[in-house]
Amino acid sequence: MKLSKLLMAVSAAALLSGGAFAQDKIDVKLGVLNDRSGTYADLSGEGSVIAAQMAVEDFKAADKGINVEIVSADHQNKPDIGSSIARQWYDQDGVDVILDVPTSSVALAVADITKEKNKIFMDSGAGSSDLTGKACSPNTVHWTYDTWALANGTGSAMVKAGGDTWFFLTADYAFGHALERDTAAVVEKAGGKVLGSVRHPFPGQDFSSFLLQAQSSGAKVIGLANAGADTTNAIKQASEFGIVQGGQKLAGLLTFVTDVKALGLQTAQGLVLTEAFYWDQNEGTREFSKRFAERHGGAMPTMVHAGVYASVLHYLKAVEATKGKDATAVMAKMKEMPTDDPLFGQGEIRVDGRHVHNMYLFEVKKPEESTGDWDLYKTVATIPAAEAFRPLADGGCNLVK
Amino acid sequence: MAEIFGIPAAALYGQLLLGFINGAFYATLSLGLAVIFGLLNIINFTHGAQYMMGAFVGWMLLTYLGIGYWPALILAPIIVGVVGMVIERLLISRLYKLDHLYGLLLTFGLALIIEGLFRNGYGVSGMSYAIPAELSGGVNLGFMFLPLYRGWVVLASLVVCLGTWFMIEKTRLGAYLRAATENPTLVQAFGINVPLLVTLTYGFGVALAGFAGVLAAPIYAVNPMMGSNLIIVVFAVVVIGGMGSILGAVVTGFALGLIEGLTKVFYPEAAATVIFIIMAIVLLVKPAGLFGREA
Amino acid sequence: MSDEAESVGAGATLDVEPVGAEAILSDRAARGKSLHMAIFAGLAVLLLIAPFLMYPFFLMKLLCFALFASAFNLLLGYGGLLSFGHAAYFGMASYVSAHAAKVWGLSPELAILAGMVTAAGLGLLFGALAIRRQGIYFAMVTLAFAQMIYFFALQAPFTGGEDGIQGVPRGHLFGIIDLSNAMTFYYVVAVVFLLGILLIYRIIHSPFGQVLKAIRDNEPRAISLGYRADHYKLAVFVLSATLSGLAGGMKAIVVQLASLTDVYWAMSGEVVLMTLLGGMGTIFGPMVGAAIIITMQNYLASLGAWVTVAQGVVFVVAVLMFREGIVGVVSKWLKKPL
């Protein structure tokens, strides 16, 4: 299978620099497997490949005797296409690490195959908290976020900020139910109250009557337990009914910066959401994002892109430290070393594969507060790493003793 | 709050309105299918893609040319209709002598091409299209809150559907059309250019889809995939109604929208499947469809 | 077969190329048969050596789709019925097989059997309703039912919604043969595939198949000869659904997952395309079509939505100028049915 290969010039650069380690070079092959044409193409897609390349360059891998090649492919959000590519990459193309993989169904499939072949899977784009829970694997690292963290961040932080009565707008399928259940639990634990919920067909198109129910419930927060086009449609229609102007807050439980960008501030203003990364947080994120945007048609990185960058960086550190690419040794090293990068700050990879770091509650700015195209969020709260992710014992992962 | 069968009245009316709006789209689209089927005897699988094109053309007119909603409501259907006529002339017309199933297969292929092209060009996250200023907001009717734009959608599609019915049943052009449906050779012999009539009819049916698309653009995100799921439901609507009658297609469309809306109130889990279940029942009881002519 | 009969037949049948049909009808005897046996033998040899030339996992997937397309062709090519909802049987069987293997812990052959039974049941139910309408209505009805199954799969708890059923164990065939070895598993799939195709071949050339073709070519005439056309149509519908279920169940075990892709309408369209491209109403056409489409998807995977466009173009070209399909053209050229 001739998947589009992005052969990096890194090896050439290494030859030119005449590295001292020329004799014992380590060749690693990274596969960025994500959605390059569908719903998640904007938040992962080509941007994730760019992020991986930048990590290799910033790490100066070639100078350190690590020869990195990056390949990429489109899994079209279909698990059987994704798993075929993953198998082929591991069996035939010599890929060592698969990166990104948004869409939970594909990510779960790739995690299984990676375990079977004893390679490494570093996920950034998928949301399923099962990846480090019931379906956890010694070969998986889940870097950026999961649904538990989003539910927890948005739920608890909103209640603390006074949003103590909730109404859910839930997509009527397994994923929507799980998101609602997790968030409701967090809200109640934090002392809030769930006034009601309504389930809409998936995929939904017209949310007007559901939104009117939410509006008449008088809840302070309307939680959107859905994703993708359902969420953007609901937000759009909520703006049409002046729900946010009426004093209620909309909370997106799985909303990305690209969704907000597509909706525009006029429509999305006042929306509250949890993310792991925003380009305009500190010097480190701004510096990276500026360089990233130059190579990505002006679009700022999403948290998924940031996660790919940081995970490649951490992987390369572990390869350097173990002087090899043996999956078991590198995984052990990655879990042993604390993580530290300019985008996520300090953190660690837990035994279940979960990477823990701070999460942030953002609110979408009003148009008049924004000073530029990508000036979208203001930070409402920081959720410290220790509280941001599901406690190790609660996930049901069999690696946890 | 007033309740009916334990359901808050506002929710009930809200869902009924919602159902009525969906019904408006079902009606407009199945009307277009019926018009095309009547003369060309093909099922136009491209209909969903053409509905999507209508929404996209409306969005493009606004984004690239600054042409607003009201002119787009006229222009976009014309553009989609003209594209449709070109497709009919170049491709579909080659199949009239063959089995009608080939028309279905051809238009299915065309739908794939159109959707694929739009996905390549615009991704699938969808574009937003603002509600025209004149129709934003809503009125409180006492028993429910009616968003103005929703009211407009129902009104506009009703007018278009009834207008189409009037044109086909009561005008001279409509008479030619009906005659050509019955016996094209004879009508051709009377000196009427039947191939032209066929092309225009296809263009008109497709324009109806484009019109529905523009109507939908401010409500739903403008998205390359917006037509493909809708069209299958519309097919079920067509099977239920039968394609023998223009008015039948319209009535069935609105009625099924309402039933779907009611289902959302009383048993939301079945909302996505209720139309298919009704289709199964109709097939058992009256295989030709409620308004159908053939067995 | 006459053109008038075709139009009287209310569009219920696709006009499969007269040459092929006539030839098949008149040529039950040895001439065609020995050629077919030679091709089957060649196919068996090809299957035997293929895994040494190509990636076995890819081949297994390809064989599942080739069987699916052949099962579909039984209905379209020989029954003259265009179903636009075959994904329902393929996909539902793959869900049930995956669930049976993973949750109930059944051995692979029993899991696949459970999938086939499900597909047969669905085929009986939907087939009985769908054959009440003809031609394009038949196509629309089957499509609508398939969409209903899609929504069911999306919402039902056991299918895992968007996540699908993951990590399906391959297990041991008959409790003995370990399928986790790729080569072993490949040969099992190849044998099942070959048996499936031979069964289809047998059905087509049985008296049942002859009546079926008579109905396809001229339903009123067949009815007037005393055949109960509806029974035959329903029977072939159920057979086709069951064999599609075999393909779907096997695919679930091969790919080790079942997902919404397999029940989506696009899958129904793909199997129509495979059959049309390869040559409907030919024995070997659908597998050729499946091989081309699956290979195309695999090689073009990185192009994303262009795959959809390419499939659409193939569809349009095939309908406009290539209605006999590849094998159909070869068959015409050889003047022998294939």
C-alpha cells in the first residue's frame, strides 16, 4: 500500500551535519493516522503531521542519532479502514509508533492491534476514556484529553463558578448518554442539581424545541452532551433564541477550538468549555503556535495538534534515553520520566497510559472583546493535574494493582 | 405549565412545529422527486446532493459575492436547476431507452461525485449561514414561542408546493406535461418539443430541491453531507405516498413530518425509525402507496 | 427475450445482456461448464499462492467483500432485483457474529452461523415486504429498511454505538484450529469463500435458478406458466441475504471488529458498484469488481473524499458505457457465459 509518504529530510540533514553517532543511528518510523477528509480533519488532519514534524525538528533528532521518518494516512473515521492501515503499517511498513487517531472507534481498534504487535500507540485526538480504562493496554498512551476530563472540568468548574442548576441536551446514543451520565455525576458531587434532560435524535438537525425546553427549565447551565455538527447546530440555534443573552450559560461537553472558530464569536459567545491547551496561554504556547500557523495556512494549533507535538517529543526523549526503540523499554521509560514540554508544562504518564496535566475551563469571548481572528477564549479556571483526570482506581484498568 | 398526557404543552407544540418544518422539507423534496418521476420515470438519487447544493450556492453567493438571503432564494434554485439541466442533457438523457433502474444507479453515482467534491472543497464541519435580519427573533403565541424563521419556512414551502400543484394541474404548460407523461410520442406528434419539456421538468424538480436547500441553510449548518441522510427518509415518504399524485406527495410529506414530531414527544427513541415502520405498514396494507396509481 | 417483454415487466428487471442470458439458458451443457470448472480450478490455485505474493490480511478482507458481492449478484444478476439495502444483512450479521464471539464466547464457526441466521431472518422479513413493490420502488424500500437497521445499530446498546464492537477474538475454529495465525486463518477464509461461490454457482444452475432467470426475463410469462414468482423472489432474496450474512460475519472475525460503516447506506452502494463493474449476471464478475473496488479504496485511502468521487465516476462510467461490466465484456468477446 503506497500511503502518502512524507519522507522527512531529517536523514539528509543528519548526513550533512556529520553526526558523531553516525555508526549507531536509530531509525524510527512514526505514523500519523487520523481524519484527513471528514469531521475531524480540521482539528487533527494535516496539522497533526506538521506538529509531529516540528517536534522532530525541535528535538534535533538527527543530531542525536535518531533518524525519524513520518508517514501519514487517512482513516476516514472508519474503524475497519483504520485497523487495516495500522496492521499494514506494523506488519509491512515497519512503523514503530502510531500517533493521533481521533474517533474513539478507530482508536480502540488501533489500541488492540498495537498491543497484539507490541508497538506503541500515542493517542491525542480520541475522546474515549475507555482507552485508559476498561480497554487500557501497556502499549497505549492517551495524551491530550478524554471525555471524563471534559465532563469533570466543565461540570465541577461551572458549579464552583455558580452554575449549580443544569439541563442536558443529549444525543441519543451511547456516547451522548455516557457524556451526560459522567457530567451529571460530577455536577451533583460538586453540590449542583440536574433539573432535567432531553434526548435528541442523532444526528439531529433542528434543536429548537429541545432548546426551548431547556430554556423553560430555568436551569443556569445547559449542557450539550453531543459532538460535532450536533453541537455546532445546537449552539447556532441557541443563539437564534437568545438563550445566552437571556442569562443561561451553554456548556459544550465536547467542543473544540475549531468548532468555535467555525461558528464565529457572534454565535458562540458565552459558551463555556474545557480544553487541554489554547495557543494564547503563555510564551511557550504562543511561540510554538506562531511557528505552527506559518506552516498550517495561518490556522492556530488545536489541543490535538499540541498533544501530537508533545507526545512525539516525549517519545524521542525516551528513545534517546534507552538508546533504542524496543517498545517495552521505551514505554517503561516514558512512564518513568516526568513529562515536560512548552505546551502542557509538567506532567506524567500514569501506569494506565493516561497522561495527566492541567486542564482549563475557557469561555468564548464576546466579539467586542476579541482583538484578532484567533482571539477566541478567556480562561475561567485552571483545573490542576491532580484533579483533572479520572482517579487511577476508578477506571477499571487491569494494569492498576 | 399546562400538560397534555403528562407532556408539557410547550414541548408538545414545539415538537409539532418542528415536525411541521421537517414535513415542509419532506414535502418540497418529495414533490420534486414526484415531478421528475412523473415525466422521466427515474428516481433522482441526486436529489439530496442537489438540496445540499442549494444550501451551498446560497452560502457561496453570500460569502463570495455578498448576495443576501432574499436574492439567493431565487438565484440559488435557478443555478442548481441549470446545473441539473446540463446533467440531464449530457448524461441522464442517454438512459431513457434503458431500464429505469439504470437511472437510479447513474444518479446515485452523480450524488457520490457531487458530495465528494464538496467535501474536498469545504470539509465536513459545515458553514454557518445567518438568518436574515427581517426574520430573526420570534413571537410568543401564548401557547408557544414561534421563531419567525421557522414560520417562514413552513409558509414558503406551502406556497411553493401549492403553486407547483396549480401549475401542473391548472395551466396549459401543466397540461402538456401531463399529456407527455401519458404518451410522449403523441405529444411529440402535436409539435411539442418533448425532450425540451423533459429537460425543463428535470430542471424544475431539481430547482425545488435547491430551494429547499436555501430554506434549510439558516437552520442547519451548511454541510456536504446534509442531503444524503435526508434523501433516504424522503424515499420512504415517496413509497408511503406513492408518486401518482402531486398533492399526495405534499400531503404525505407534511403528515409524516407531524407524526415524526409527535413521536419525538411521546417516544423519542423511535423518532428516527418511525417513518420506516409506517412504510412497512403501508406496504402490507396498501402496497401501491396511499396515493399511488400502480400496483 | 424481447424488448417488449422487458417494458411489460414493469421495470422489475435489469436487462442483463441478452447474449449472456441466452447463452446461459441454452448452454447448460458441457461446453460452458468445463470452462467454468477450469476457471474455478485456476481460482483455487490463485487462492493457494496469493498469500505468498500479497498481504494476507488484505486478501482476507477482499475475499469477504468478493463473497458479499457474489451473494448480492445472486439477487441482482439472476433474480433481477436491485436491492439498495444489502448493507443491512452484511452489517447486522457482522454485529451479531462479533457479539457472539466476544460476549457469548462462541467459537468462530458458531458466531458466523449466528450472524447468518440473523441475516436470513432480516432477509425474510424485509424481503417479504419489499417484493410487494417492483423496480425502483423495490430499490427504495430496501434502502429505507436498511436505513432503519442503521438507526437501530446506532442506538441499540449491544452494538456499542459509534465505537462499534472492538477486539473480537479470532478464537479456535471447531475449538481446534487456532486462527490467530494469519496464514491458517487465510486458508480457512479462502475455503469458505470458495465453498460460498460454488454454492452460488450450484444455485444458479439448479432448476430453481432456471425458473429464477425466467422470472427475471419475463415475469408475466413465468407466472402464466404456473410459477409463483413471489415465492421464487422471496427465496432468492433470503438466500442472498444469508450469504451476505456469511460474508459479514466472517469479516467481523477477520477485521476483529464490527462498526457502523458496514450498515451504512454507502456500503449498500458499494456492493452495487462492485457487481455492476465486474459484470452483473456473471459468476466471476462480482469478485473481479470487489477486488478492483477494495484495492482502489486501499491504495487511495490517503486521498480521503476523492475516493468517493472516484467511486462516483466509476459508477457513472459503468452505467453509461460499460453496463455489461468487465467480465460481461470478456464473456461477450469469448461468446461464452462466465
